[in-house]
Amino acid sequence: MRRLFINADDFGLTEGITRGIAVAMATGVVGGTTAMVCPAGAPGRISRFGREFAGRIGLHLQLTGATPPCLPPGEVPSLVGADGLFPRKKIDVADVSPDEVRREWRAQLARFRETGLEPSHLDSHHHIHKRPEVFPVFLELARDLGVPARALSADMRRAMDAAGVPHADDCLTRFYGEDIGEATLLSLVDAAFAALGGAGVLEVMAHPGHDDAALRAISTYAAGRARELRVLTSPELARQLAARDIAVVGPSQAAQVSDLSHAGAHPRPSATS
């Protein structure tokens, strides 16, 4: 059995991104999204666009992105710069206090819940949870919530298995760029399932959205998001996936199959990250 969980990162970041992801979930093959709550206005956008997708919206945890933390900056000094903001990029994150990460991420969870939603799964902005001092906090939160989480390496998958945290068998992070198309995505998916032995659960990280002025002010990846939206809402893509007997699923279905596949049906390769 082959199941494909396509997750749209960055729900809530801007109006155009949030509206575009909602379109991709309603009319395309995107099975879920993860929301960031720190950007200005994000909780309102999550509430307005996300209610109809309850059960398919997770939490996109932040320690980057040049936004203010949820907690007062003075309470999390290792997480912010002199301006009181998270660093813009992952490379600029210095030594962080795991306790401050824990308290900040719990505050992000509380803000997410203020929208009336409960997170269905977890991942992080810029994959900051890959950092060794951060990953145990991420794992703890996923375990406490009882939700699936994004695994990006064999070591991560083993740690999640030991903690009882569901995850996909692999996570594809290379669907990205200005010149992507349906054929690009299908080729990546075909190769990933072949590496899994022909069956299993594959997560694909995606960034669809409408290209708006707010996005262009904070990101160099704008036109590419609009292109991703066109691909992920393409009827031909949906037909091609169905012809391959690939089931497009949401986070809960992916987690259920993931649990079964962990029983040893096939070995899991390293993540494609």
C-alpha cells in the first residue's frame, strides 16, 4: 500500500499564503498544513481560513523567521537577538536554552489553541527541530500531544519510534523551486516509493500560496509558491497519482499506516533532506 501525505508549510504567514493553502487543501492533493502563530495577524488568518480543515492543521513551530516570540523576549533571551526577534535564518540561531525552547513552544501551542483548533501534527520552520539541543523538546511535545511529527533522518525515526511518536516512512523535501511541474513531483514521488520498496507512507513538504506583496517583503521564494499551487491543484496530477495506486491522505491516515509499516515490513532509508 502506498500513501502520500502532502503537507503545506507556513499556513498563517501571509494572507496570500494562507488563502492559497486553503485552495490547495479544498481542491488539490494537499492533505494537511502546518500553521505558524508568531507572525503578525497569523492567528486571525488561521481562524478565518482554517476552520473547515479542522483535524488537518498542525503546528509549524518557530525559532526563526524574524518574528517576535510568543513569550516576552526578556523571558527567552537565548532565542532572540538584540531586536527581540527570532533570527531570520536557521544558520543564525546560536546556542539556545532547551528550557526556553520548551516554554516558547508551549506558548506557541497555547496561541494556536486560541484559534479554536487542536494541532493534528507537528513540524518546524526551517526544520529547526533537527538541531540536537532542540529535537528532544520537539519529541517531548509530540509525545505529550499524541500527534504525528516530521522525521528527517533515520536517527529521528528511531527516536520517534522509541517514544511512540507516529511519523511517515520518509519525508521528501526537494519539491521546491521556480521551474517545478507535475512531472517533477511525480518523478520525485516515484523514486521515493521505489526506495521504500514500493510501499509505505511518504510525506512531501510543500509551500504553495498566492504571491502577494506581504510575501515578497519577507521572502525570495514567492513566484515558486504560486507555481507549487498550480501543480498541487492540477487535475492531471491527481489522475496520475490515482493511476499509480497512490492514496492521497491526511495526517491521521498517514500516521495509522506509518504505525503498521514500522512493524518491519521493509527497511527505511535515510530521509531525503
